Amino acid sequence: MIPGPVHGRDIALAFLGCGRMAERHSRVLRASPQVARYYASRDAIRARSMNAALGGSGALASYDDALADERITCAVVVTPPALHLELVLDALAAGKDVVVEKPAFLRSEDADTVAAAARASGRLVLVAENYHYKPLATLLREITTSGELGDVRFVHV
């Protein structure tokens, strides 16, 4: 589903929203040179500022501009949850894969609406699980991969 390289990169993400979660995800993704990171906001100045601060690939003046940009392969929806449904549906309609921060949607039936739209568009929608960043998750990864416990097959917390 992911197109070929874009400007020498395999994936071009547009963060829709320039708040704390965009910054957190972006800082982790900086270590992945195959990922181009763009920033879009309702406030073009904020998008430019975040792009400069995080060494991104560019700033886009609006969410619509990001979704219309042919360089973008995936929209990362990190706005307040009340905007998630509309932005996810818009991204799918624009032919983008989508990662949406949790809570993904305000109503359970919204998930059904998005699933149908994803099937119709042939695109992917993933819900971001940010436990990866939590100190406990980091410690558990270190312990379970250290070999000290043997071959770990299951962890229940």
C-alpha cells in the first residue's frame, strides 16, 4: 500500500496537529531516515515553528494543504479527539494511509464508519499505541530481551 520513495524517503508523514503528541512521535521518528516528517496546523506559524524545532521536511499551512500534497503518504492525526473522525475520513478520501492518536473516536459507531471508508479507499488506518514511550514498557523490553529470564513467551501486567 505504501508507494515508492518520495524525495529519497520511503514514507512521508504529515502530522495533522502540532501539539505534544506530534512532538513526541516526531522525536522518535527522527531516528528513522526513511521517514520524511511534515507538519500541518490550523496555525501556519505553529507548523513552521515545529518543523524548524524538530528538523522536519516541511510545514504545511493547513490540514487541507497536507492532505492535498502528493508527497504525503500517511496522515498522522494528533489533534483533539473531536476532530479525529473528520480528519481521518478526509485523509482516506485523499488517498492517504492514516495513524490516529487515541482515543481514536468519540463514538463506537465512528469506528465502523472509518472501517468502511478504509475498505472503500483501499488504505490503512491504525490507532497509535504510545505505551512504547512509557518508562515501564522500556524497562520490560530491557528485562525480557536481556536473556536473564530465558525465553520469555508471555508477559501479563
